[in-house]
Amino acid sequence: MPTLAPPEPPTAWTVLSLRPAGQHAGLRGAAARAGWRLLALSPQRIAPREEAGTRHALAAALAADVVVFTSPNAVRCAARLHRLRVRSGQAVLAVGDGTRRALARLGVDAQAPQRMDSEGLLALPALQRVRGLRVGLVTGIGGRDRLAPALQARGARVLRADVYARLDRRIPGARWDALAVSLAAGQRYWLALSSGDALQACLAQCPPDAREGLLALPVVAASARLVATAREAGFAQVHAANSARPAALVDAAREAFG
């Protein structure tokens, strides 16, 4: 009697990453540890700003009573321009764990909220009584810009340093073709979402014949706000991770999809 071949295992997932160009390594590694692959669709790139005005604004922000870093990119780009260190009596805050760890690698001890977004940051004790204080905001051009108005409403003097810009980048047609071919072959994808700007930039250049397939993909979003952003964009299957860390996104996907 012939021996029956064991059933083939289900096709592994592929993570669709919208991280800026050259910044997929962390998510690629986390996906690989789950036995998955990654396809990079980078609709943006990070452009450091190094002109004299930026250097002056950064020096002022770093001398403030409280200094807030809004992303790992803000840490990296600031460190290109100025030595980062904590002055006596100064509080340094990071918007999330990735930003906190980027600062720690440079020897800077920072506080980060459990809720890793602007709302979580604004709830930290160090930002509750800031009337009359200088708050340095080390960030990039664009984004929701909720921090500065909220801090100003609390009476703080905000010293903003935009140390980088997110610039739109054309996604090569070969990447869209690869996605279409593998979807047609039954490959399973999920979209890792950690930036609303990146999602909008991606959708803006998605070929019309690929849009329906893209919107049909399940999404794992890094925050409740991004869950709402994805649903507003037309995605029906949206799951929430507890942070934007690659491991957190992959863990949430494993819980949601198996």
C-alpha cells in the first residue's frame, strides 16, 4: 500500500514593510525569527538636515529644561550634529522604547511612556507642570505635530529642532509587480504599519490595478491611532500591536494569524 505524503505546511507569511529606505533590518530580522519573509515598499526616505539654522535650533533644544526626542531617526540625525548628553537637573524623554534604546546606545538615559505615542508622552509626569519651562523638541518635519501645541497650551516655551525630513520616494515598479505575482500565486502578506505618513505616501503611488489587492491585506498597526488610520484608508482587517517595535508587530501578527 503506497505511503501517503504528509500534507504540505501552510505558506509562510511575508511582511510588507513601509519603513523608510534602508531601515528594514529590524523588521526583517523579527520576521525571519518567525520563519517569515519581508518585502520592502519604501515610499519615503530620511534626509538629515545639517544646515546652520538646524544646528543652532538643535543646540537651543538640547539646552532646554526638558528635551523630547520623537523617533530613533531624530536621535540618529541629532547625534550627527551635536554630542548628546544629559545636563544636571535636565529630563530627557523618548516617545517610545525604540527611541529610548537609540539614546541609551549613546549613553543618554531617557524616560519613555508605556503608550508609545504623543498621547502617552504627554501623560508623563515630567510634562505635567511645564509652565515657564523650556521644552526642547528634537523631531522631523511633518507628522501630526500634536506635541508642540499641547506643550504650549500648558505654558511651556517650545524650542523645536527639525533634524530630518521625510521625503517621498518612488517605489520601483518591480516591487509592485513582485507583490502582484506572489499574491496571485497564493502568497500570504500582512502590512506592518508604524507611520500614517508612510501609508498615505504608499497609497498615493499604488497602481490602480493593485489597490484592491493592497487594501485586502491584513494590517498590524503600531497604535490605536494607526488602527483608525488604516480603517479610514479602506483596510478591513486591522489588528493592533502594543508598540512600533519590530518584535511587537510580529508578535501581534503571530497572535492574529497563527
